[in-house]
Amino acid sequence: MDISARIAILYQQIEQIEAQGEVAAPNTWISSFVVPKANGKHYTYYRLMEAAPKSNSSGKQGVAKMKCYLGTAKSPKYKCAKVAIARRNQIQILTKQIKQLQALALKEEKQIASATAAPERVSGGNLAKSSIQPPLTNQPAPREWQQLQQELNRLNEHTQQLIEALNQERAHRKAITQEIASLKAALGK
């Protein structure tokens, strides 16, 4: 499989992830805080945080600010945010791989161009020898292939885990929707 085909597969994986649902914005994360109650119990709540942009004058990172309140670990908002961040992280990994493959393709193109370039004539009619040796092959080294294949396998496993988490979330939402419908029916609405 050539590099352009592998890049196309990675783009397809990104599209599949985006089609699964919301993707979190860059520089966002989930933060937790604990609230002690009078009865001695401690409750953990979550919020979606966002990094403030850098200040132009000082160049320092601004203070993080709360983007929205997510509630407890059982709340649908929290679960949706967690899955959205996982999608964003997966897309960032795939995008990094695409950039690496594009750099590898560019390097190969330069090697091919230098290998096929016409030799320069120098005074006396002799051809100048190129200081750059042409590549023996245009294929990545076996070790590079193995690393890329391992990374693709890891990403496929991670994608499957995300799909499984999404399916669990859908089943949970369906159960909640059914429970709400039965409660409405019981109340006569």
C-alpha cells in the first residue's frame, strides 16, 4: 500500500469519527471538584474547562475558564463531553500521522527528483558527479513499515473502543428515554 492510500484511509477514519457525534474543541478538558456535605459525605462534580487564549503583551497562557457545568459522573452531559474529548484526541492522533506520512512522501519525492535530475556539465565537458546518492528503494524501511502498521493497529483498537463506548452511551440514552416515557405514561401525560 502506498503512502497516498494510507493517508486516504486515515482521512476516512477521521470522517468516521466525526460522523459518530460531537468532537470537543481544542484546549478543552474535564475538571473535577469535590463538595463536602454536612452529613459527612463528599460529592464529586465535573465541569468542562477551556484554556484562555495567550495574552499578546506578556505571551503567557491565560487562566482557564469554565465552559460549562457537567454534573456528576452519571450525568449525560459528562458522558457526552468525555466521549467528545476522546473523539478529538483520536482525530489529533490521526492528523499527526497524516502529517508524518505527508512529510515522508515529500522526502521520497525529493529523493526521486534528485536521482532523476540530469547531471550538470562542468568546464572541460565532464559531467559533475552528484553528491547525493539515489535511494536504493522508494519504499520505507521495514522498521518504518512495522512502526506504521503497529500505530495503525493501535488506532484501530482505540477506534473500536470509542465505538463500543458510543454504543453503550446510545443504549443508556435509549433506556433513559424509555424510562421517561413510562413515567410520563404513569403520570397520565
